[in-house]
Amino acid sequence: MVDLCTTMKTIAIHSTKGGTGKSFLSQSLVFGLQRFGKSVLAIDLDQQANLTNSLLGCQTPNNIALFFTGKESLENLIKPVLSQWGKASVIAAGIELNPAIKTLIVEDMPGKELLLTEALKPLSEAFDYCVIDCPPSRDVLVFNAFAASNAVYIPVQPALYDHHGIIGSIDLVNLIASRLNMPVQVGGIVCNRWGRDKLAKDIYKTLQAKYQSVLCKSTVRDSVKVREALTGRLPLVNHVPDMPIAADVNQLILEVFSHGSQERLARIA
């Protein structure tokens, strides 16, 4: 039996490379965690709002941009997800985040990188996990996400330049940990929507050689069923409960539990 932590753990999903499947991984973790009996709050920080669209079925102007511009509390922006996703909750994103970022950059506000950290403290008793879907950037929103997180998970797909996103995320984790004196660490590198061709195998060997200490053992394979689930906004492990990819997600969830309970989060110098 896995010893699960009782205090809220906050997980950020990030890569400085776009197209690595951050939202897919975020929604898989959200549903997978609550399927294991955990109460989950999802936060979408990407103005593309892919996670929002998946969990709510639409975008909404009542999103986290209102929090970052001081117009609404974080708690008042929490919404229940679509019924097929279970009992998780979500704070939406939208195109309004772009002007919100500009406002935060222009304003000379002390501690603006810690806004999310402070706002999540009152919610720590209400949820077991918080999953933050980050944009592929290095801006004040990502700084907030990392500062508020215990661990950052970095998705990578078997593409030629995806490893650049790993390097960027690791550098940013170390920067936030040192400059802001926050306990955030690299939780793991996740091989996401992974193929079975020679290129994928070669890239996996490269990742093993370079990042063995933080490369997640669980590999989420690619499948046409993944695309069906994404298109239909269906929880993957509900859509294909008996297929290997559902088992992949379940194994990843158990690995996330293990990292948290055994404090196996690793920082890479």
C-alpha cells in the first residue's frame, strides 16, 4: 500500500518547449489522482486554455486573470469540472491572461512572484493535490506556479528538439529555488505520448543516460485512443479502461504518489 501524504501537494506541469503535451498530462493527472480518491484542484495558467476547455467544456471570462489583476479572490474562481471528470475542481484560464501578465510586469509590486503561493494557503485543507498547467514560457505566471509548487513534472515527446524544453524547465526550477528560496524541485521527466519506433527508442536511451535520476519509469504511450479522448473531452482511463495506455497513466499516478511520500523529488544542478 502506498503511503499517501495528507497535506496538499502542488504539482506544476511545464516545458519551455511547446507541443510536448502539457495539457494532456495535466488532465490525465487530475482525473487519475481523483480516481485514486484524492480531491484535486486544477489551475490553468495557459492563455490557450486547453485544460479549461477539457475540464469545463468552454472558456469563461471569470478566470485566473481576475486574480492576478486583483479583481477577484482565487477561491471565488473555483468551478466544478464536467461530470465525466468526477469531483475535481478547476480555475480557468483565457486570453485575458495576456494583459494580466503585462500589468504584473509593469507594476512595481513586491513579491508578485508569490501571489499564487499566498492565495493557495487557505485552500490547502480543502484539496489533496493542486495540478497547475503552465504555458511554455518563462514569465511571471510561471514564476508564480513554480514558487507555489512542491514539484515540477516535465513532459517530453519523442521529437528532435523536445529536450530543449527539459533544459529550460530545469534551469527555471533551480532559479526559483535559489533566488526565491522556495522548496520547488524537479519531480520527474515524463515520456508523454511516446511512440514505439526507432527514433523514440533512441531518444529514450539519450534521456536515460542524461537524466536517469529523474526520468519517470512510467511511459505514457501514444495511441489513436488518446486523440479520441482529447477530441471528445473524455477522461482517458474511462475511455479506454482496459487498454495499456490507461495502465500507463495509473502507473504514473502511483509514481507521483511515491515521489511525494518518500520525498524522492530531485534537483539537478
